[in-house]
Amino acid sequence: MLHLGTATGSRTTATTVATTATTGTTAPAEEPGVPGTPPAPEPCDLVTVPARQGLEAVDILRRGADQEAVGPVLHDGACATLGFLVPPGTAQAWDVPGSACTQTDGRGLRIPAEPPAPGSGWLLPPAHDTPVTDPAVLRAALDQAARLIEAADNCR
């Protein structure tokens, strides 16, 4: 599981091994009016889920009828988990089974230009138009993804 070495606000935990990383890197600020420059760093929390459920959720968010915006998504080196960047404070109320939400505890985790955990990478890199994923939208997509996976597994 992607883990940034901070406290978790989840009442549940993902079932994969944690990878610890140090943070503190920040992306250079975007130059106003210059397209293609990296976004200014935004504070964020990290929702971590098993890769299968996370990939389904990304698919749901990107192809949904509402075309909900999905922010940056990290994958760990083994591709066992995905991490969705969400607004700070999300961890305090996060209670989605099978997932964990890591909070920044005011330590200033920012969306970096490079993945913050060694061996991780961006499934969806940071973009100016979608700095983080809305937690309510993510919760709904993860719930739908869990139902789809359960249905698929029960058909075997």
C-alpha cells in the first residue's frame, strides 16, 4: 500500500503491505497564463485502495455520465494499490471499507511533480484543471467498483 508516513483517519485498512515514504517535495509553482507548466502545489490527503478496485473506480470516474473529474492517482511499484489525492481533512471522516486515508496532520503534504513514494508512479499525473478528487465522488465510485467486482467474482 502507498503510505506517506502520516496518520490514518480510516476505520479500516487495506490488506496490502505498506511502503513508507518521506514527503516534503513540492512542485514548482505554475506560471500564471502559461499553459503546460506544472500546477501549483496543493495540500492533500491520500486515499489508498487495492489496485483492482482503484482501477475500476478510475474507469467509472472517467467514463461516467457526469464526467466527474478525477485528480492525480498514484500506483505503487508492485501495482498492488492505487492512491487518490483528495482534499486535506478527508481522512477525518473517511470510512470506506477496504481503503485507508492518510492525513497530512498539518505537515504540508503537497502534490509533487514527481511521485512522493520511492518505487511509485503516476497512473494519472497532476493536472492544473483537477488538483484533487472530490471525496464524495470517489466514495461513490469506490462503492460502485466494489459492487461490480463482487458481481464479476460471483459469476465464476
